[in-house]
Amino acid sequence: MNKEAFMTAAGRMYEELSAWRGEHKQASYDEIAAQVTQWRQRLMGQLLAELAEQEGQGEYLAERSCPQCGGVLHYKGKKVRGVGHAEGSAKIERGYHHCDQCGHGFFPSGPDVATGGPQLESGDAGQRHPTGG
């Protein structure tokens, strides 16, 4: 999603919410907020996915030792991972690494903002997206 696509989606969100409000003139503030939240989370999920994938997709790890046991991590190709967050859910394609010694699998999420060191997110490569995808 580039800036133009994001702005188009945001405009569509505005139009859809305005139309919904026109059809629900007696809606409470909470009901309006529930509608806005659903649309916002879809839009933010798309934006989060794009931003998460901007700095590569986790194919390369500078540190190849397993944070669980110290064994060697092996790259197993890209896998789709569902990621849920209060701001929105997304499917992200990331490099998947596996430790033959202890069996743990990891999705590198990029460098830790605070330390600059690698972040590894433990996870099942077959994890389903929280919205059923």
C-alpha cells in the first residue's frame, strides 16, 4: 500500500462511515465508535503490514544462534504469519528460522529499536490469522 492507496482507502472509509451514519440516525456514540473502530483497524492493519515489511522480510539474520538454547538457526523460507494488535491485524510474509536442536521456530521482526540487536518472535509457521484467514 503506497501513500496514494492509503489515502484512497481512508477516503473510502470516510464515505462508508458517513453513509452508515446517514442510515443510522439514532445510533449512540458507542455504536458510532464501534463502526469507526472496525474500519480504522482494517486500515491500520494494512498500514502496519506495509511498515513492518519495509526493512526486509527476515531472510537474513546477523545472529544465527537460537535465543532459547544457543543452537544454530536455519532459514526455512518465507511463511505467512498472522499478527494481531489493538491497532489492527495483518498477514505478514516473513523469513522463518528453525532450531534443529530444540525445535523452536522464529520470525525475525527486525532490529530492536532500543538496542539495535536482533528481535526474534517465537511462533508457529502455520499460525492462523486471528480473523480466520
